[in-house]
Amino acid sequence: MTQRPLLRSATPEVSVPVPRPRHAAGKASAQPHRDPPQGSILGGRSILGGRSLLGGQSVFASPPAPPAAPAVRPAAPVRHRRPARILAPARVAGRVARSAGRSTLVWAGRPSGRFVLPLVAIVGLLAATGAVGNYATRASVPPVHPSASPSDQAPSADSAPDPNGANPDAPSDPNLPAGPPQNVVAQWAKRMSPAVGISETALKAYGYATLRVAADAPACHLAWTTLAAIGKVESDHGTANKATLQPDGMTQPLIVGAPLDGQGGRQLVPDSDNGRYDGDRVYDRAVGPMQFLPSTWLRYQTDADQDGRSDPNDINDAALAAGEYLCAGGKDLATVGGWWGAIYSYNQLQAYAKSVFDAANDYGLRSRSVA
């Protein structure tokens, strides 16, 4: 297996303070690893990447074939989604990098829970999590289990685009943007939004969550394209059921799934929050743009936008919580097994995982057009 180094961004001599989200208890979180359910996942090829948040090179390697659903189903917390659309298999590409700015990360222990990142670290972390990163790896892929449905066949691993894009100039303003911490990636979101068809509000949520996870769990290598793909499949970025994503990240009306009452092929999940999040005191329902179950939200809740509350209906909070959930247990999403394991922990349906695969690949390809 051959590794190929890519170019890195130049190092400016300035630093940018970036806020750190608070958890429900009001204290700055150290973001500990958590151990979500695990299952056996078939191997494959390196995974999703796209244009970096502040630019950066992308290299799309040949895609892996989606593995079969794990033979051993994970234990609680149970996750359930509305039936996912089965999309045509897509090619996925690239491998997320080791964080380029990790060695320059400097922490500042301020009472507010904010931390300091040198500007090059921000650029490097965002580039590493949004692009495929420093290395692209090719490997043989075992086939998925046969299926009667053409949509269940493995994506082709014969060819894939191999784009390269130049890094943009690093931002020169070291001052923290006004407003919520997600504004640190506002300019990136503004440039990226027309190309990928995602609102700036949702992109800021995904981008900031990627930056936070890269700082707190650099070995995870979470890509913004993965979060965006989950947001697409779960709620079309906060617009499912005719909802509208507001500038503050809240959805109007709220997005609440069907009751998990054991009917119509749904799992049976008794109420865990006394209806606090889903309005149902009998059964649990998936809630918000990232469709968290209340029991899972109670474990991973966070106040990413520092508005004083942790709310699964707020895409800023939900995106960061989803990133922490995907990376829990020390998973490395730059590996095939790590990426598929993370997606299957979110939802065990193979059709769901392939829909996320397809959406992430699409965002990675479309982001290439952004200078």
C-alpha cells in the first residue's frame, strides 16, 4: 500500500481565537471519547473527502464497495431513521488526512472555555477534515453480499476522478468574528454553498463541528462531507417535512420522526425523555436535523453555538453532537473499517449507509469547483 504526500498550507504568523462549545452542565467539555456500539464491518478502500473548508488539495482515490451490514447488531443506544432513499451507488474517493495543523495547536485555558488556535492550525485542521488530506490509499475490496436489487450492488472500484486544487490565501484577520462560534467558517460556507447546494447556516454547522472534532479528537479524521451527507439523508439539512432552517440553526416547524412503536417495520423504543424532546411520553421519536433519539441526545448533547442550551433541533448543536458520536470509541474515519463502522453505528441499514456514501461523494466532487 503506497502513500502519497500532498501539499500543505503556508504558515502565517498570526493566531485566531475560536470559541469552544459548552455542554449542558455549563462547563467547557474536554470531549472525552465514548464507546458506541460496535459491529463487524467488511473491509474496503479509503473513504470520503472533499474540498477543504478553507481550501486545500483533494485527491480522490478509487472507491470502496460498501460492506454488508454487521452480523452482530450493536446494543443500545438504539437508532432508527425514516426509511432512507436508496440512491444509485456512487464512487467515493480519497482519504482524510492526518491533521496538518495538529502540531501547532495551542490551548488557552480561559474561564469562558475558549481556546486559541494558530491560524495555520485552523487552516490545516479544516483542510485535513474537508479534503482527503495528505495521503491517498488504494486497497482490494471484498464484495458485498449478493442482492436481487440493482441498487444494492457495490459501487465500481475501477476508476475515480483524481482532482488537485490549489490552496487559497490564508485569512489575515486574527480577530474572532462576531456572533456564534460557527462564524469562524462563515466565509468558507458562503463560497461553498452555491457549489454544493447546502445553505450557509447548515454548512457553518458542519464546518465548525469538523473543526471542533479535529481539535479534540485529531485521530478521528472526520470530514465535513460525512456530516453533510448524514444531514442530507436525515433531514435534507433541516428542511424535511416542509421545515425551514432558520439563521440561528433552529428548524421551523420542528422535525420529529414517526413513533418507534414497533409498527410498520419500526423498532420498539419506549419513551426515555418523558416527551421533553419529541413530545411523546409513550414512545421515543427521532428529533431534529440530525435525527437523534432522545436517549442518545441525553448522552451526547452539547451547546455548540453557546446560546445557553443544548437542543437537538438546533443544527449547530446537533452537528457537533453527531461528530462526537461518529468519533466515539477512538474510531479513525480515515480507514475503511472506521468510516463504515461509524456510519453503521448511526444507522444499521445498508441502504442508509450507501445513501450517505453517495451524498458524501457528491459533495466532495462538487466542492472541487470552489476556488
